[in-house]
Amino acid sequence: MRIERIKKEEVVLESDNIDLSLIDPIITKYKNVKGNMIPILQKTQETYGYIPRAAFNKLAKETDLKLSDMYGVASFYAQFRLHPVGKHIIKVCHGTACHVQNATAITDALVEELKVKDGETTPDNLFTLESVACLGCCSLAPVMMIGNDTFGKLTGKSAVDVIRKIRETETGTPCKN
């Protein structure tokens, strides 16, 4: 009996379509600087909005940083992203003050409206939903931030209304209530 090998399909990753030359100035600036890993990762993320796999590979090759060390740091610290995010990142506070003011209802309403789970991005890449430990706005509990804008004293409905207004502004299409 002869066993036929299964052919591996060519998978195209989102990082395959990025311009890696954008991180050349970062490499030049930090290549021989002691303690350069976190600044390199931060600047790379500022460039792409996340750290693409191809960027990790280029950084490892051109800076002599170990790929496993960089990935370890990037996956340990919450500030780093390994996947693309939406244009608007919605951070819902789940700190103590927000928790007792029912922040879970805010998250649940947004999950239902956006049709994504916590930590996911909408298919149109407009929103990413994140639960965070604390936003430092306890007097406004429950609170969410979208970019630099803070929205407080929310209910599930008022949080959804904010999202619908942003979507309407971005797409020009009125949202149904």
C-alpha cells in the first residue's frame, strides 16, 4: 500500500502584504542600543498598529535579537498586539467601581451589537472590543474609552448608542435602533 502525502496549501498571512521597509529607521536607530527590545517592539507596533509576524522575522535577522525572546516579551506585556486591531478600540473598564456598577452589562450589550467576543475585531475592522482592569475614571463608573474619548455613567443602551453614532459617522449609513 502506497501512502500519498497530503499537499500543504499555501496560506497567505496578513503580514505577507506589509511594507517591511517602514521599520528600517527603527532598526537603524536601535540596532546597537543596549536594552533595545521593548523600544523596537513599541515603535514597530506604532508603525503597523500591531507587530506582524514578518516584522518579527526581519527584526530578529537584522538586530540579532532572538525571535523567541521578542515573542516572549510581546506576548507577556498587554501593551503589545500580535494581530491587527480595529480603527476604534473600545476599552470597557471592569475595575471594582465599574464592576459593582454592572460593567458586565456594558460588555454584553457591545458583544451583542458588534457580534464579536471580548478581544475580537469586527469584520469591517472598525471596532476592537477589550475588557480592561481599570481606566482610572472610577467616579464615572461604569466607563468605556474609545481612543482618547471617555464615556461614563453608561448603560448597555447608551454604550451601544455611542457605537452606532461612530459607525454612522464612519460609514455614512444610519444605524437602526
